[in-house]
Amino acid sequence: MMMSDDYLSLLLLLPLLAPAMRILTSPFPIAPPHSKSIIPRTKFHQCRVAIKPPPPNFNFKTEFFSASRDAIEQTHPELLDLADNGTLFLIKKNLFGPVPSWRTEFVEPESIWLIGTNHLSMQSAVDVERVIRTVKPENVVVELCRSRQVAISEQNFKFGLPSNYLYNCENE
């Protein structure tokens, strides 16, 4: 019986590889409780950012409520009930000053409409639909909890839609 060179090379290397080829009983390394950690600890460095976060006692609703309500009253008074109950906020870009000249490649929206929802509430769905039909925004961004992300991804897969499928309000 004639053996190929590759097979013969493997047979010669097998005794050298055997110590490294052991079967683990657990996929995770098990160490005694007081041993040094197997994973090196990462040292965290304080990052410097261009935009400072709000102070710890910052309250978004009290800070922006009156300006938001006034803006909604001027642009879409039919949505004032949602503003009054704290469900809808309108944040105008001019509240934060001009966009820096070096950010020419990024166009910020003139306003952002924030609507608070509860995914178990039919009223939330009605409120969102009402705001979208009234405002007719260029873009709609939906923040989903993990379980909803999975459900929508599975639904898109069933219907052959791409996983990042977005609804465009202009289609309506």
C-alpha cells in the first residue's frame, strides 16, 4: 500500500500535535476560585468627547416641555393633546445653535419629533400613526426592544425583505 506524502507528513507530526489536541469537558475554561483571572483586565481610560453629557440632575421633560409645547402649538396644534400629556416632544435644531462649518457632509434635521410609546398599548400605535400622518416626516426612526427587533427581522425574512428594511413615509 502506497501512502501519499501529505498523509505521511501528518503521521510524523501527530506525536508532536497530540499534547495540544486534548478534549475539554467544558467549552469554558474552569479555574479554581482564588486563581488569577485567565482573561486580562482591561484598563479603562477616561475619554474626552466634544459634546458634554447633561448634568446628573438634568430632567429632559421639565427642561424642554414649554419650548416643545409652544413649537407644537405653532406647527401642528391638532397634536397639542399629546404634548400636554407628555407623550409628544418637538425639538428644534435652533435650540442648540448653528451646525459647525466643518460638518458639511452631515445634514441635521430642522426638527426632531419624539413620541413615547408602549409596545403593549394599542393607544400608542394610534398615537404614532396620528403623528406620522399629521407631520409627514422625511424619516421615521423607531427604537425597538430586543424582542421586537427579533420579531421584525423574522417577519422580514418570511416575506423576503432585507433585514434593514425601512418604511418610507413618502410612499403613502
